[in-house]
Amino acid sequence: MKKLKGIGVSKGIAIEKAKLYENQEIEIKKEKDQLLLEEKFKILKEGIEKTKEEIRNLYERVKKSDPKEAEIFEAHILFLEDPTLLEKINAMLKEGYSVIYSIQKSFEESAKQMEQMENTYFKERAKDIRDVSEKLIRNILNKPKTSLVLLPEPSIIVANKLTPSDTASLDRKNVLGFVTEKGGVTSHTAILAEALGIPAVVGVKDALREIRDEEELIIDGMEGLVIIEPDEETKNTYTERKFKLEKENAELKESAKLSAVTKSGKRIEVAANIGSPKDVNKALEMGADGVGLYRTEFLFLDRNSPPTEEEQFEAYKIVLEKFNGKPVIIRTLDIGGDKEIPYLNLEKELNPFLGVRAIRLCLRSRDLFKTQLRAILRASIYGKARIMYPMIAVKEEIMEANGVLEEVKKELREEGIKFDKNIEVGIMVEIPSAALNAGELADYVDFFSIGTNDLTQYTFAADRTNETLSYLYQPLHSAILKLIKMTVDASHKKGKWTGVCGELAGDPEAVPILVELGIDELSMAPSKIPFAKKIILDL
């Protein structure tokens, strides 16, 4: 038995086998080799058969729960049998190129041809072609990549770090917890773990070296503790604690059904932060009064081209319909900083957290922005949608964004497409300049939502994902509380409301303080809603 210490970022206890996730890119060089052609053909053939078997297994597992979704794996097998592709690979092998380079080059050419087609369906298949190519190459090199999309059994993921792209496609049924070497309390791993209501420990030094695949782990998301191969006594102790926690959580769900009203009569809206329609059922189960933050960037991740207007429309419509008239705040694309999208071809920046991200990117990429606004407006008739711009620093950005919104409304009217003409528009207050100047900004919006993660980062000039600087992540510092109070008072003076959608909103220590400061709404990971409501009801 061995213990590792890290930072507990999502409460709870998990007891399960480890699944190591190593996602190192494979460097493929344009090169020729001295292998005999027959040997190359043999390596290729064996690699294809191994990859087919892997895909068939995936197909059978997915078919049990979602036959329609499983059809894509049939297409993956067809790529491996495509005579045109195989001819390209064989031709390159005959020219003397290595097996790996021949596969990568041939598949990539096919993927690019797909991307150039006007049909959206065929464009999306480019991603599948690249996926099959990577599987085949990794199998030949004997460097298989763990798929987080579909795990064969319940597991605790152990990784160096998890990117937004990794988390966007997780198997939400079989991932029971996370252990990562990198990350802090506001990392994407932490945010996702809280949204799913599963324990996570981040900042665990040398986790991948200390933990072996399939070893039994206990992770304690409250103490930030990871126990490798626990003895029977330790396992029994944690099993009892896990049972007790689950019982307490079940009791908390009863208070989640109530409105969060303080003893003095003030009602606080307690909403959920979500990343996709897949999060809705969990949010409703936990008693969410609505959605205070719909992180739409997750719709743009783990793909090779932006989601179409129709794809976005469907994703927003589903959430609005399921919340049945409860407010849903849809944040426009917040990309940049630690969230990268290769297909946008953004320039590399020395300091991406202070660069072209969020609203700054949208105002430079008008087509991208307008497509999203069209989708939101079209979906707005199916519920109570609200639009929120992220990373606002000055009033001119709001004015410009609102100008684009009016253009889109005009286009929809001319096309005879219905939308909510009174849709509310708000901004994220996550830059100190916005908080300091909230009184002026309030004239251009209907509401504020304070993003305490970035507000803390920018106030203390310390990267919130850097565990070395974690001592500077102090969201309850008097400097942050003053900025929150200024924002609340400025909005109330202008007859507007203010919420908090950062991690602070669901912090049990912070909830009474935020209510005292006059906050009108708190939006958090769904799993935190029941406890937050209970705290408010006791105030």
C-alpha cells in the first residue's frame, strides 16, 4: 500500500482499478527505409487486422446501448478496406517509404479531400479517417492510446493532464474518478469532475510513474489523497465512508427540490454550469433552477471544423426544451488561454491568457460569431434563453457585440425566422476593469455574471492552472470580495441583477458571504446544488 498526496478538487470517494491515459503525440517523419517490400506488406496487413479487431470490439460494446451510434464503427472498418486508400499506401511502400509514413500520408490526403466537400456529412468524416489512421499507426508501433470515449469497465483515470478536448468526449458512465499530475482547483479536470459529481485529485506528482495500469486505487477527493493497492482494513474503512457520503447526498437531494429562500425572505436562484446537452439530466436531478453557464466551447472541441449552425441550434434547443421555461444562459464561444482549437489556426501567443480569446476572438471572426448567434436566437423560442459575452474588458466590446447581434436579428427577420425579440443579454465580469467600471457597463446589458476563476487570476496576475502559484488563488481575498461588491451594487443601482458562475459559487464557505454581498444568482457544478440550497435555506 502506498499513498500519494495532491489537491482534492471534487468531493467524494472512489474505489476502483486505475486506467492510465497517456496521450503523447507520435512524431512521423517523411522517410524511406531498407525493409524488404514483402516485410512491409506483412506489417501493414497485421496492423490492419489488429485495428479491425479493435474496432469490431468497440462496435459490439456500443451496439448494446446505442445501435445508431455504433454504425460509425462499421464505417471505420470500411476505411481500412478501401481499395483506393490501400493502393495509395502500397504505391508509397513500393517507392521505399516507411510503413508509418505511407499510412499517415495516404490517410491524410483522403481526409483533406473529404474536408473540401460541400456536404457537411462528408466533411465530418475527415475526423473519422484521421481517427482510424491514428489507431492503425499506434497498433503497428505497439503504442495503443487509451480511448476515453468508451471504456470497457468502470475505471479511475490517471493522466498527466486532461485537456478540454479529452474531457469533451469522456465515457461518463464508466469514469468514476480522476487523478492527474497537472492542474489546480480550477482546471478542466476539476470542473468536469464536479459537473459529473465524481471525486478527483489533481497535482499528484509522478502519478503515472507510481501507479500501474489495473492497480486498485482509492481516491479521496476531500483530503486530496490517492491510495495505491490498499490493504483490506483501509479498503473497508473507505467503503464505509463512501456509503455514508452517498447516504448524505441522497438526503441532500430532498432540499434540492425546494426554492433557495433565506429566512429573511430573499430568494437566490441556484443554477447549473453545463458543457453539453449530456449534462442536463444531472442538473435537473440535482434541482437546478436553470442554467447559469452553458459552456458552448465544448461543442467546438474534439473535431476538425466548427459545428454548423444546425448542429449548434439542436444543442441549444435540447437544453432549452428540457429546462421547460427555466432560464438558460448560453455563453458565446470562449476559446483561447488554455482552450485551443487547431482548425481555427490561431496565431501562437506569448501569453494566450491575455491574448485574442473569447469575445476578442469572436469580434475578429465575425462569421463564426454570427453563426453562433443565429443558432442561439433560432433556439430561443423553445425556452427562456439568455446570451452572455465572455471576457469583456470595456464598453466598446459590448457595443460591438450587440451590433453584430442586431445584424443577425435583422437577417432572421428578413428570412421570416422566429426568435425571442426580448432575449436578455449579459456579460461575464472576469476582468478587474469590468468590475471597476460596472456602473457604466450596466447601461449596455441586462445582467452580470461574475467569473471568479478568471477574476481571481487576473487580479493576482497568477495563472490559475499553475499549481506552483496555487497560494495566489484566493477567491475569498478582500480584494476579490470588493470587486464582487462593486459589481453587485452597480447592477442593482441600474435595476439589473448579478450572479456568480465561477467555482466560488458552489464553495460552502463562500455561499453565505456571496448572499450577504447581495448576489442574486449562484451557478455551479450540478453536484454542488443540493448543499448550496441547504446552506441558503439555513441563512
